Amino acid sequence: MRVDADDFARPCSCGREHQIAVKEILIEAGAVEKLEEEMSEGMLREYISPLVICDTNTYAATEKLMEDIYDRCQVLVLDAEGLQADRHAIKIVENNMEEDIDLILAVGAGTIHDISRYIAHNYKVPFISVPTAASGDGFVTTVAAMTLDGVKKTVPSVAPICVYADTDIFSKAPQRLTAAGISDLMAKYICLADWKIANLVTGEYFCCETVKLEEKALKTVKSSIQDITEGEEDECEQLMYALILSGLAMQMIGNSRPASCAEHQVTHLWDMEVINGPLDALHGEKVSVAALLVLEEYKRIAAAITQGRCHAKPYENEDEELLKETFGKKGLLEEIRKENEPELLETISPQHLEKCLNGIEEIIDELPSEQTMFRLLEKAGCAKTVYDIGLDESAVLPSLRLAPYTRRRLSLLRISKMLDIRGE
């Protein structure tokens, strides 16, 4: 399957002309053979000092199929145990890579790609994506999810110039990784609802065509979840295709707005380990659990609006002491304050928000029920409860309350701080 990126780089009904940096996207068996051909005699032959960044797991999964490619590259194999996209990993790469690299090949999943795109951005060299698992939608984005000085941040980076997703590699990834990819896509229900609500309440820029792209990705996966979990190669290709579509949506907008909001804010909080210890869980696993928690909260708000028990109130910062207590103990309070300045809610009048409540309710009503979402995730073998990722029920309320502060992006979870819900 070849995806023509030029199809997405055109004037749009939103009034913007979306820019696409990726030149070629190949999703098929034998894709790495095409990559080797391009490096030998095709458009990539001009690069004479390429660097492969992988980890011990992804190197083992690709060593035979990519032997010819590895022979012509410097290969840097990071220890997969405890690997994170953080300053420590970046320092390891910088200390070991050759000075004259002119191309980076990211051979791995989300963490390897975030490290690679961050290095590529800093050193102003192009990079190529070689996904080894359909575990997330970050392969073609222009941002990197990094943990910097204890704070989870999404930082500007670069998209790959090419993607070579070899079905012979990613379809054989552990089922847990595939389930994480499904989880990442199912969570789009939440972030798309948040984007629609932000547009309704504040007039934030919104692109219907990009939303359609994310919805197409969702539909693609929902229609074939069972076959994907059973490892059917054609269906695994469809999952990878859907993940690439979601990544292109982010590339078109220039940030992660189409694919990340309240559900990712919750996972960022968990990643910062201020209300919990280290979690032995994949990103997608945390995202699916967070999405279910947020969905339940949004349905609660919608029910209160329907019953006339929910009204807007003026914004007051009622979380200052909790922020000091939670983030101050790890020295992260100032970073969190900087992230949230100026406060988004100060621009919203309670009178205007009151008028928006029925529209908010309609957007939430379009979301699947908690039971439907739970069954979809269960069918795919995804994580569903806090217990699945090593948390317990005591983490739920502080997670929902503190999550909006991890990223200055308007979500209903943040807007709920201006809602007075009675009768509970």
C-alpha cells in the first residue's frame, strides 16, 4: 500500500494550505527492500553517512531483514529496558553518534521515533521512519513527546521524509503493542470532542477536513478490530494505515491538536509520577484507560446539562494549594505555572459558556457510551481500568482534576472548572 502524501497537501475548506513534509509512505511486505534500493540507487543514495537508532528489541526483530541496510549505516542500539524519550537517552545518542551523520533511520516504535526526530531536528538532518510495531500514531508527526526535567512536554520537531512500514516486521510485533495502537486510535473520540468544544466555546481554529481524516482512521480500525488482534497481515496493514492517517492529520495542523487532548493530559500526569509511582504500562495502554475515565466524566457532565443541574460559574483558581502540594514536592511547580500562563479560562465569560452548554451536550452525546467503548477495547485486548496499568481507584479523582495543567490546551476537563453541577 502506497500512501500519496500529496493528496493531503492542498488548499482546504478551513482556509489554510496544509503542508506535508513526508515524501513517500510505503506500507507493505518487503518495504525495507525498497528502502535498501532507494539507499543504493534511488532518491536516498545522496546520503553517505546514515545513522540507525533502534533498541535491543527492535534490532533483534529487524536484524535479518535489514542486514544490508545495517551494513551501510552506523547502528546505535539503545537498551530497551526502561528506555524513555528524555535527556538521558538524547545524551547517549549524542555521545555515540558520528559527527558527520547526514540521515537518521528510526527503527522502532514511539519512543525511538521521538528520540530520532528530536535529534534530527536539533542537528538539522532528515530522518526516515521504519515502524516495527503498529503501536501508536506518532510516526509522521512534527512534534516529539519528551520528558524534560521531569515534565512531559510535546516539543517542536520534524516529520520523516519517508516511511517504510514493512508488514513482515510490524505484523509480527507482540500483540500487546498492536493493542496499544488500537487504544491510541480509539482515544481519538475524546480529543476530537475536545477540539469541537474548544471551537464552540472560544472560536479556536478548527479544520473539518482534518477531523474527517481522524474519523476515517477510527472507522478503519473499528471495522476490523477482531482480525487485527488475530494478526491478519492485511488488517494489520489497515491499522498501520490508520495510524499514519492520524499522524498526517497532526502534520497538516502543525501540532497534535487533532489527536491529543484530555486523555493525553491524563497520561502526561501519570508519566510525571507526581500522584503515582512508575507504571509498567505502554503509552497506548495508559491512553485507553485515561480515555475511558474522561469519557465517563464527560457523560456525567452531559447528563447534568440535560437534567438542568449544570450551570456556568465565573472562573476561580481553586487548585492552587493542590498544585503546590502535588507538583511542588518534585520541584515542578514553576514549570507547571509557566505551562499554564496565561490561564485559558480567564478569557471565557460564564454567560457565554452558559449559552454553549446545549452545544457541548450535543457533542458529548455523539460519543459512544462507556459500555460501547469498554467492549471495543476489551475485544482488542486493550487496557481498560486503572488496575490494568498498576493504579487504583484513589488515583481517578486527582487525575481528572490535575490533568488539564499538564498541557495548555483547552479541553472540557479544563472547562469543567467553570461548571457548577448540583445534586451529586
